[in-house]
Amino acid sequence: MPIVTLENVSKTYPPASRDAQPTIAVDDVSLQVEKGDVFGIIGYSGAGKSTLVRLINALEPATGGTITVDGTDITALSERDLRAVRGGIGMIFQQFNLFAAKSVRANIAYPLKLAGWSKPDIDARVTELLAFVGLSDKAKAFPEQLSGGQKQRVGIARALATRPAILLADEATSALDPQTTHEVLALLKRVNEEQGVTIVIITHEMDVIQTIATKVAVMDSGRVIEQGDVFEVFSDP
Ligand code: ADP
Ligand code: ADP
């Protein structure tokens, strides 16, 4: 069953000055992510990957086409309904985006607080998440006391806190060394297999796609130039 569908989606940014050209960041993209996929989107810097993520996460409106998330056409929603859609999507980032002044426990608790969970429910959920990502002994630490891989594990725990159906990973391993990258990818694989979370992973690193993704879309200059099963797209012709 499809969980994210893009049909002929485009995003054009207006020109920065009067004599500049508009930027077509995403150009007529159609793709379908099935429930349970680890779906990779790969392309060079400037290919339009981050813009695509912001469109799927409803952080920006598309200028054309239709985006359906979990059965809902998000291109026609009010801001209030969009917030509910965003609640069903967890995000992790290249620079982790943790709150430096909050402990690991408070970072993970943050989205649960926003969602209005009770204190006992938050405590139980955070304890469970800490165990899942292997950081139970770091609950009271602050982000600056953690390694890059540990920070990303906190990011993953925070992104999963409210049990989203989809996890969007935007260059989530690009700041990590190869060994740590593989540890984080192994954790994401468990998120997918054990928790049934659909993962969309944006990267410029082929190795990341080949390690974890089942499906891939290759982006270039705003367009998807190839897509399909990873082994088909990357097999020699
Ligand atoms: P990628 O994530 O693959 O590096 P982006 O989606 O960041 O690509 O960028 C695609 C294109 O859109 C680039 O030409 C970039 O300069 C442009 N772009 C991205 N965001 C904006 C914005 N907010 N305003 C104007 N142009 C943008
Ligand atoms: P505190 O509870 O310590 O006051 P805030 O709620 O003010 O923390 O958040 C700290 C910063 O993080 C703010 O700049 C805010 O814009 C930003 N922020 C809030 N929510 C999120 C989020 N879900 N993801 C990333 N950044 C966020």
C-alpha cells in the first residue's frame, strides 16, 4: 500500500532579484513510497532532494502536482490539518538539531510534551526509546557530551517518540565517519524492521543507499531520472 505518493510535483522559487531567473528546484516528480519501504533519494548537491523533503513534510507548498501522505492529499489542507500530517512524520538531520541546553532525556521528551502527553506516559516512553537506541546510561547527559553517532541516536529516538508511520532522514549520516554511519544505518534498519516504520532517506552517498535502501529514486536538476529496486537501478547494464 502506498504511504507517500507524488504526482507531477514541482516547486519553483521566485527569482532573487528582478533580472534573475526563477529556480525550478523540483521539476515534475512522480514517485510512490510503499508502506514498509526504505526508500532512498540520491543525487548531487542542488539536485532538489531537500526541497522534496520539505514538500513531503508539508513545510512548504508545492507549486504544482499532488502529494498524498497516508491517504491524505496534503496539497489542499489547512495549516491546522497540516500540523496533524507533520505529526505522523519523524525527521532526522545531518546536524542532528538537538537542543544543546536540554538533556538527552529532555530532547527525546520534547515532542511528547508538545503533543500533550502526561508526565508518566512521557517518562515511560522516553525510557523505552533510550533502551531501543542503546543510550539508557546517557539519559542525563547533554548533547555536547556525546559522540556524533550518539547524537544521531538521540535524534532518532526523538523522531520516533510520537510513533510516526514515516521517518524522513535528510543526509542523516553525512556528518559521521564510515564506521558510525554503518552503526546508525543498522539502527535505522531495526526501526524499519522491528517498528514497521517506513523510511525515506535522502543522501548524496551511494554507499548509504546500497547498505539500507530497497527502492531508490535518482535525482538530477530537480527531476527523477531513474527509479526502481536498488539492485535494478544500480546493476550494470
Ligand atoms: P539538494 O538538497 O539536492 O542539495 P536543494 O533542494 O537544497 O537540493 O536545492 C535545489 C535547488 O533549489 C538549488 O538550486 C537551490 O539553490 C534551490 N533552492 C533551495 N531552496 C531554496 C529557497 N528557499 N529559495 C530559493 N532557492 C532555493
Ligand atoms: P525551551 O523549552 O528550552 O524554551 P524551545 O521550545 O524554545 O525550548 O525550543 C528551542 C529552539 O528549538 C527554538 O529556537 C525553537 O524554534 C526550536 N525548535 C522547537 N521545536 C523544534 C523541533 N521540533 N525541531 C527543531 N527545532 C525546534
